[in-house]
Amino acid sequence: MIDITQKSNTLRKAIATATVKVSKQETMDAINNNKVPKGNLFEFARVAGLFAIKKTSDVIPDCHPLPIEYAAINYEVNELNILISVEVHTIYKTGVEVEAMHGASIVALTMYDMLKPIDKGIEISRIKLESKKGGKSDFNNALLKELKCAVIVCSDSIFAGKAEDRAGKAIIHKLEACKLKANVYEIIPDEFTLIQDKAKQLSAEKYDLVLFTGGTGLSPRDVTPEAILPLLDREIPGMMEMARNYGQQRTPYSMLSRGIAGFMKNTLVLTLPGSTKGAAETMDALFPSVLHVFAVAEGMKHG
């Protein structure tokens, strides 16, 4: 099974359809008049479909077990065709497309089984995913312009050449996954004044997004939040609340991170942990949905 532990729970929806075609009007008359020998076609098939939705992971090996928060099965009759529509919702790390398609398939097969004693010409066709929503793919096209980005590593040991930077490179990799480029990548010491000067410089140069990594912990040299906070015109607490909540589900030490986020004029500044894992998890928690702030700003300019 694919590892989905790095994903966040979001509302996910899917709608799938299938078509059952009977071969004669007499069959449709029996359905409409509730004269099918095996019972009420629509209700039996609906129950079978609900069971199928819930049991998808039991029969399809790579599907993850997930909570089904909503399921609806509806029918539309058009001459000799029965259009089956299955809608499924969940709040989870992965989508419900297969659950919806599995439900539609089993509804159709149940109809076939119930109708075959009175009609040998039943056809099942067009099992199809009609739509899906939720997850990061919904936000991949949020940007209306190319962003000017900078990654700044705050570390005494890395600046002195005693250690190798991994967190900054992990952040750059995550940016690239969002189709963003780090126009600046620098390493500076854990010095209050240097951190402030670098933030002021990048904001003055009209960088859209500046990511500092390192200096958000509790050691005496961890001063990145203290350096950045006085420079912010608007702090955005929810961003780092989200990142800490995401991290806390994976390690009990995320609560110790003191990262902050906010705007210096039009520059969004994020302060991330200095550990590779912490930096990568913070990026996973925030991106690409955090980029919506730029889409809003750009939309207001053109609105």
C-alpha cells in the first residue's frame, strides 16, 4: 500500500456512475410495478451498494481502510436504461474514488442478478468516475503568478562548515514539487541581527515568500522567532498551529517548535524547524494550500 502518513485529513468527495440496460419493456414494467421475483430492485441494490462502499478495502488490496462519512445512491430511469449514481464523502488522507466506483459496480451487479430470471439480455456499461474533490490536487492551480522565493538556513554549525544542510534542501525539494523555485538559498549564523537584516533585505527586494529554517527550538541560540516577530505587519497564527498539529500526530516533540508566520509588507515569512524531518513535515502540512494567500492577493489586484 502507498504510504499516506505524510498527507493531511481533508474533506474528499467522489461521484461515480454505472448504467444497467434491460432488453425489453416488460422488464422495466416489472421493476416499476415492484414485480421483480427476487424483491424490490432499487432497495436491494442500494443496500448492496452501501455494503460495497464500506468494504472496498477488503476486496481491493491497495485501497486504504477509511471512514465513510456519507454515501448516497440514486437512480434515473430513461427508457430501458437505469443510470446509477453513487456519491461518497470522507474526511481522511486519501480519496474515495474507488469506493464510489466499487459501489456503482456492485449496485449494477446486484441488479443484474435480480433481473436475470426475467431478462437474459441485461447489459452493464459505462462504470465511470464523474468527479472527485479534496486533497492537494484542488490547490495545485491556486497561483496566478510565479512567486519569488528564498530559503534561508539559520545554523551556526552549518555556516561554520561543521555540518551539512539537509533541512534547507528538503524545503527546496518541497517547493519544486509545488512548481516553485528557490531564487535565493543562503546559510547564515543564528544571530538575531543577521536574521533580521536578511528578512528586511528580502522584503525590500520584493520577495513573495521567504522561508527560514532553524532557530525555532528552545536552545539559547534559537532566536529566529524573536528576530522575525517584531518585523511582521500581520502575523498568521493559524499556519503554524496547523503545522504543529500535523507534526504532533507524528512525533510528541512538535509542540516544542516555536515557529511563526506572517507578512512583512507583501512578503510572506515562514519560520520552520531546523531538523530535516521537521522542516519537511511543516512543508507537507502547509503546502500547497498556503499559496492561496497569493491567489487571493493577486485576484484582488485584478478584481
